[in-house]
Amino acid sequence: MQTYWDLSERERAALTYDDVKRFVDAELMLKGVLAAGALELVPVPDAPVPSVTLYRPRIQGRYAPVDVAFTTEEKARAFLDLDPAMIEKDWQLGDAEIATPVREASVEAVTFVMRATADAYKSQLQSIKAAKDENDRRRRAHEEQQKKVDQALQGLWDDWHACCAKGRAIAAINATREKYLRLADGDETTARRFILLVHTEDELAEAAAWGDAAPGPTHGTPSAVVVTNNSNEIPF
């Protein structure tokens, strides 16, 4: 089995995005991390429960709504016309109960399940809740596993981006060298004198060493490495 790290730096730079993805499963195996796989949720039972529309006062400036509702909007507004005061605890004053007159309020229509209905449909509601709770658990587990996958693959993707950047930089150096050679009518000495004005000796040596390497793959990688989970990707 060949892994991503078995390739030379130039070969890694020559890989396409899809080529690198073919090494994902092998990289996760080396790191001892399981692929997150596709998120599979349990079906939530379709059990329509009869509901009613009630009208609840909403007091401006208060985050939570009032825990009371009325069968008609008129009754809710009549309640507000009684000049009620909101009783709240102030933790800064030792949880003292403070009464604040209601100055601005509105009425909102909200759908509720009545207690008698909830008791009659108890088993259905419990089944719905159990399914939703299980799906929440699965989402959390999938997110946690995906984080482990992303961390395990971060080094691979970072290296590939670095190799690609290096390949582009070396290609630019080689393009400049070829241009200067043409301008100098093929005189290496003259071309080198001017190219050293824009690139260092080390950069030229690195470009020469890179150019001597065997060309890397542009499509595909060894068939022994197969990707089964395309979600293990880190975008550009």
C-alpha cells in the first residue's frame, strides 16, 4: 500500500485535489482514526397531535414570554389593560423580588397542545421525543468524530497546499530563467547574472533540484487506496 507520504515533494505537488482524496482512508488508518461516515438519522414518527391557537402577552424588553395564554386575543389584551406588574428576582440585590410595571406589550398567537390532548397522545409524543433525542445524540457523535477526522487529515492537506505553492513558485522561477535565456540569446552566463537580481542562489538551486526529480502523477494513485467517505475533505 502506498501512502501520500511515500511520494516525493514534487509528486505531491503534481496531485490534483481528487488525487489527494484517494489517500484519505490510508491516512486515517495510519493515524488510528475511523472515518466519520454519513450521518444517519432515525425517522421521526409522523403522529399529528391536535393543537389549538392561544394568545400570549409578550412584554417588551423581557427575553422570556409571559407564562400565561388566553383563548382569544381580546382576553389577552384585557389582561394587559389591568396594568399588571412583572415580578422578577434581582440577583444583584440578593435575589430580591422586584415588581416592574408593564409599560409596553403586545399579543402573539402561539400554537399549543392542551394538557388533556397531551395525556391522550402521550405515547406518540414520547416516541417523537425519543426519536428527536436520538437524532441529537447522533449529530453530536458525528460532529465529534468529524473533528477527529479533520484533525487527523490537517497535516496531509496543509502539506499538499504547501507543495502546490512551492511548485508554483518554482515554475515561476523556471519561467523567468527561460525568458532571460531568450533575451540573452541563449547565453547562460548573461541570463544567470540578471536572474540573480530577482532570485537567490538557494532559490535557483532548489528549482534545479526540483526540475531533476521524476515527474509526479497528475491523475490517479495506487488502486490499493480507495476513498469511501468523501466528507473527509478540507476545502481550499
